[in-house]
Amino acid sequence: MAGNDVVLEGFICPICMTDFKTPHHLTKHFEEVHNDDPEILRSLKDLFGKAKKKILKQDDIPETFPNAIQQDKRRSPEINWGPQEIGAITSHTRYFKDIRNARLERYAYETNKLLIRLDKLLNNLPSDPVDRKVHERSIVPWIDEKDVKLCPNCAKSFHLARRKHHCRLCGAVMCHNCTVFLSLIDARKMTSPVSIQDDSALSPISERTFPERIARAGIGLSKLARSPSNGSLNSVLSLVNDSTSSEQHFRVCTHCINLLDAREMQKAKQFDKPIVCEFYEKMKEYMSEASQHLAMYNKMWESLKEGETTYGLEDAQSLRVKLAKLGENIDATSKRILVLGVKKDATDSQEALGQELRLYQMVRTSAMIFLKEELLTLQPLPSIEEYAVLQEERQKRIEARIAYEWQLEEEREKPKEQRKKDTWNLDSSPSLKTSQAQVMVTQSQGWGPSHITPIMSSSMDPIIEQMSNLRAYIKQARADCKYDEVATLENNLRELQSAYFAMKQSNSNDG
């Protein structure tokens, strides 16, 4: 029975079994004839939509698909895989070191070999071209030029215009364009201090007569007439022409000179100090000097603010100007360091350049912080009129305090007035000794007068001589910005002057 059923294919209506040629006609038929059941119409549209997407190979996911996945996740149990073991690890460090060591060993071996050969070439270097060529070939074996048809560096053929030249360090045959001249001075710098340098090759040939030059070269006139050698003839002609400039160098290939230049660059990196280090050290010196002067300036400002006469107003003003100049130097030096970071050549990697630029910016920032916190917050000095007013106020305060203390002392010491007089008489002589002891100038706080010859004269009064020395010491201390010593020395000078005037007055009264 099942075998007798006819299978219908195509766009057939499931209700009335009518065959439609296109899905559009079938859908339109459902909407017009079978519109009683909307669920059947919706399911038919979904079926046609899925078939169309499958035919057109579209990967659109229906809206019900994520919900189905979430439901599947809820049903499926979570699998606990446990701690995962680390997979296979292969270390390439040894392989890397082997390759690097081999490469470094090859370059180091080649460079050392070239330096040894260069040192041997410089030792006992003859001045005669023929002897010099023999000397060079005895140290470095030369490749036979007949076996070389092309330049190994540029692969160009040799001819009359492109001659063959031997490298004095490796013996290879090169053309003129693939060789360079290494001066003897640079060669001696590269080999020093390996050997004791011989200055005979650097010294020019002195003025000699023609026979003396030939005799010095070891060639006689008879040998010149008989010898068929072109080298001997060139040797003599070189002495005649006095072509000393062509003998002050070695011809080397580009490969050898690159190895030697690389070594010189490494030496320069190790021993030469970069310019930024010099700028930074100079900036730190300015900062240290400014810190020392700043402490002295604050001390002077506090003294002047109270109206004291320990320090002079002119000295404080000159110290302020010096601090301003130091601040300008710090600012200019830090700007130079920052400019060096901005104008850095792009020879290194970008990461290294970025780190250097950040370093220079931090140096500049530290300088700006120092200027902002230390030098830009300097307290202003009083003017001459303000300083005079401060001195008057201080003098009034001192007088009032002295009067008050004197009144208290009189009230306390009335019963002991006689004892006070005796004590005053006994203390008068030690005070004189102390005043005389204060005349002695000592080195305090790490400073003392230097480069000043004391004034010694048999006809000069000793007190006048000491006053002259004190004036010289005051001048030097003011130049060194040692204003504490200036104040002490000025007090000593005033005491000496008062003692000298008192002595003169007593002598005139006695006379």
C-alpha cells in the first residue's frame, strides 16, 4: 500500500494539495484562501525563510537560537578539568649563546689579528718604499694578484684604469674604490699602549743631498745603473721627488677598516664622557653653590630684618645678585640638556630614545623644582630707608631693655654695691685680655685667609699693622662670600681702632 502512494514534489499546498511553481505564489495562496489559521501561515513563512537562507548560504542566526544554547547550558553539567599541566618547554638560550659567542669570537679574533698585524707593521717601519713593501709582505702574506680576476667587494673586473691593490692587513686584492688609507697616526692610536711607538715613520725626511738620501736608502749609484728592477727605480725617484706624504699611511680594505672602526667606537663609548654628563655635572655644581649661598642669604635677611648691624645691606644685595645669576645658569644648563634629548639622532631603537628623552625631561623637571622651591622664594631685602627705620626701632628696643634691666639690677643689688664695684675692678683686666685675644684671627668653619702676605714693617706701629692685615682679611672674606667671618673681623677691627684711639688720647694727655 505504501508502495502505491505517489510522492508529490514542488511547492504544494498541504491543505488543498495544489501545486504552485514558486514560493511566492504558494504564500499568496495561503494568505488569500487559508487565512483562517495564522499559525500554519507563520510556520510556512518560517520554513520558506530557513530554506532560502540555506540555499543562499547565509549564516544568520535566528532569534530562538541563543535561547536554545542557554537551555542546553543549563542542562549540561559543568566539567571540572582540574589543574592544567604546563606543556612542553624548549629553551633556546643555549642555542642563542652558542650563535652569539661564535659571532663575537669571530669578530674578536679578526679584530685582534688585525691589531697584532698593525702593531708589527708599525714596529721598525722602513722609510724606503721597496724595503717597506718587503717589510709588509713579510708580516702579512699577500694573495697572488694573478689569481684574482674580479674585485671581491664590488665584483668589477680589473683593467688599466682599475688597478689591483693589496690590503696591508689581510693581504686581499681590491680595487682602488674598495680600499681606504689608514694614517700612521691613527694606526698608532689604535695599537697604543700595546707597543712602544716608533716615531721614525712619522718624522719627515730631513733636508739631505741626493747622494745622502740614496745612501740612507741602501742604494748606490752603481746599483741604479745596473739594476733592472722597477722597484729600485721607483725607490730612488721617490727620494728625489721627496714624496713623503704617500708614505704616511697604510692601504687597507673596507672590511678591515670597519672592524677597526667598530673597536674604536666601543672604546669611545667606554672612556669618553657624553656631553650630557658634563652639562649635568655643571648644573649640580651650580645647585650646590646656590644652596650654600642660600643658607647665608637667609641668615643675613633675618639679621637685617631685625635691624642688626652684623651684616651689611650691600653685601646682602650682592649675594642676591649672585644667586640670581646662579639660577639663570641652572635654567640655561637644564634647557641645553633637554634640547640634547629632543635633537637626539635616530641611530638607536625607539625604546632607548624614549628612555633617554624621559631622563632629560626629568633632569629639566628637577631643575625647575629647585628653582621654584629655593631661588624663586627668596625674601626681598629692605631698602636703605626701611633698613634705617629698622635700625632705629632696634636701637629703641635695646635702650628700653637696658633701662629696664638696669632698674631691676639697681633694685636687686643696692645692698651689694660695694661688692659690685670690687668685682668690676677685678673683671676689668680679664676683659682687656679677652679683647686682645679677639684680635687673633683664627680659621673657623673651614675658612682662613690665603694668598695674603702679612704686612711686616719695623717702623710701623703693631696695632696699625694688625688693622691693615684685618682689612685685607675682610676683603678676601667678602670676595669668598664668607659674611660670618666678615662680621667677626669687622668687630675685631673696630675694637682695635677704639683701643688705638684710646691709647693715642692717653699719650696726648700725659704729654
